[in-house]
Amino acid sequence: MQAFRTENNYRNASRLSAAELRAAMASREILQSTALAFDTQRQLRFELGGCRAVMPFGQCADGADTGSVRDIAILTRVGRPTCFVIEGIDTDENGQTVYRLSRAEAQRMCKAEYLDQLQPGDILPCIVTHIEPFGAFCDVGCGISALLPIDCMSVSRISSPADRVSVGQQILCAIKSRDAQERFVLTIRELLGTWAENAAAFTVGETVVGIVRSVEEYGTFIEIAPNLAGLAESCPDLRPGQAVSVYIKNILPEKMKIKLVIVNHALSQSHRFELRYFITEGHLDHWLYSTPESHKRIETDFSVMACNPA
């Protein structure tokens, strides 16, 4: 299976010679370049090797020719790397070379030769393209978008997808399912380690940085790793997202609990944990977050999702 890359990771066509561009056209190589304009003829314009290149609206995305893609989705490509294949070479009224480009064809190739062969549980690289309150949209290949819902970003509760990822960030995800339109739904929490794997990095008696995730009447949940949170005393003065330092009082694998004591209620700097992957490639059939001693089961069965798509 051919590996397809996210949109800005293909060879930059703007730096290629005319001979190299012709060779790329002949081999159907996917290239990328920065879109310079979306003009009044509803086409994206580029410059390749000193020559003009155009991408008609219907070729700007798979589905654009059927009306399922809005102008806003295309005009926001201006100033951003955009992938394509070269469909042909024309000559304008002044005898100048004009390249005809198609992002839609690159996306169809990506779907047919790569994405359509993937199953729930398969791990793939992607890039966060934009963030909404309910999740992050990611480029999974040639600008094809997939949703990473907020509840799939970690076992620990977070208030916003921006607590976990940022636009432009390269991340690894697993395919959770497909939605009704056959688009991927992604998940990352299964790659960020089980309770035991995360807890192994901490020792009773040490003080570490934590991030407040929720403040309840019975206590304050504080994240100390992307997939691990502990409980400290109730503190109504704290707010979700606030960085604090905490003393680790106890680690209880049989209950999957970590007892914390807040040492510093207000660190001067904000903090966000870097993603630490415990799984980086391959396929997952089943993932169990819970410890063997715990009666609480937190798990994902990808094989069921493969048989029963969303």
C-alpha cells in the first residue's frame, strides 16, 4: 500500500524545472505549492517554475464539481500549501506555458490507494488543520479531512481540544470508525498509554506540575500526564486549565487512583503537556486502559467498530 502524505509534505513544485514538472505530470506524481490567489473565475492560481498554473474550482477538491464543497473551503487555501497532480500543459494567447492542476485527482488517488484500505485500529500520521469546541479536524492525506473528537483526545477530561493539540501540529492517530459520509473519525487516547504505563513515570513523595481539569465539590481533578489525572482537595479558587504544582501522596493501582496535595495554587506560566506516544505504528484490535486489579473497565474494541461502522 502506497504511503500518502499530508498536504504540505509533498515535493514543492515551485522549485522544479520545466523538465521535472513534465516528468511529474507523466508519472502522476503528487506535488504541492502555495496557492497565490482565488480569482474571479473561481480558480486557484499558482506559479510553477516561473510559469502560471491554474486549478479550476471543480478540481480544487474531490466533490467540488458536485457542489458539496463551498467557496470558503477553497478560498481559504490561498497562502497555504496545496497538493495536486499536473493534468496538462496549455499555452495562453501570449504563447506562455500554463499548467492545469487538480487537487481533486490527488485526493481521489489518496482515497483509492491508501485511505479506503485502512480499517478501524490502524495508526496513521496526520496534521491538525483547525480546531472547533467539539474536536480537531486533521489532514489524513492530500488535504482530506477527518475529525478527532474531544472525547477521543485523552482519558483525562479536557475543556477544549486546544488543551491537547494545536493547529499545524503533526500527530499520530488511530482510526476509530467511519461516519455516515464514510469520513474517518479519529482517536488518539489509545496511543497515549494505559493507566499503569503513565503512572510508572511517577513516584510517591515527589512534587510535579499538573493542570487543573475540573473542580468538583468533592475534589479537584488534576492532570499530571495526557492520559493520567489524580484527585486533590476541593479548591473553588482554581479554574480548569490552570497550572499548579502537586505533591503525590499516594498511587493506588487497584483503584486506578492517584491522591494529590496542591502545593502551589497559581504557577506564573501556563502549561500544556507534550504528547507521549506508547504506540507509534501498526494496528490495534483492542486496548485496555484499566489496571488488572481495577473493577472499572476503560477500553476500546476496534474490531467491533470495524464490523459496525458509525
